[in-house]
Amino acid sequence: MRISYPTSIKIIKVPCTGRVDIIHILKAFEAGADGVYLVGCLEGDCHYLNGNIRAGKRVKYIKKLLEETGIGSDRVSMYNVSSAEGMKFAEIAREFTEKIKALGPNPLKLIRV
């Protein structure tokens, strides 16, 4: 469809968002990501039954961890989008990018030596 989204977005494809573990998200922040968001299928429409629900629970848990550590819970999000909603995917990418730009760089980048 030639839909454009910010070039700063790095897409990592997985069979299901349920395969994304807490450690994967934490490693992204450790590697210097300013924000991480997961885009999964619509709730109740998961090919793997409830993978997107499990991913949503993990994102909620990570939000708590990031808030406690001072990184900030707004740096991680989960969205549920149908595979036919390419325009919505691009809009989410633009909105999330703007949100992260407003938050500034990942605080872990500032303490690296």
C-alpha cells in the first residue's frame, strides 16, 4: 500500500505478540531504545488464541517496572490492530513517535559510560 511511517521505527516481526517476553522489551531499553510498542491482532481474534492478551498483561507489568525505575511508563505501549488496517498502523507509529520525542531520550542513555 506504500504507507509511510517514521523511519526511526524498527519493526521486529514475531509470529504473535504473545511471544514477546518481558526480557525482550527490557533489552530494547538497555540497548538504547527510547520507546517500545507492540502491535498485535484484535482481542478475540488471535490466531494463537490468547497471545495478544498475554502480551497486554506483560506490557502492563513492564509499565510498572519502568515507572519504578524512573524510565517512565509512557515509553511502552500495546495496540491491537487488524492486519487490514495499514493506515491505522502508520498513524499509531506517527503518534507514538511524537509521544516519545516529547519525552526525550531514554534516561539509560544518559548514564552510560
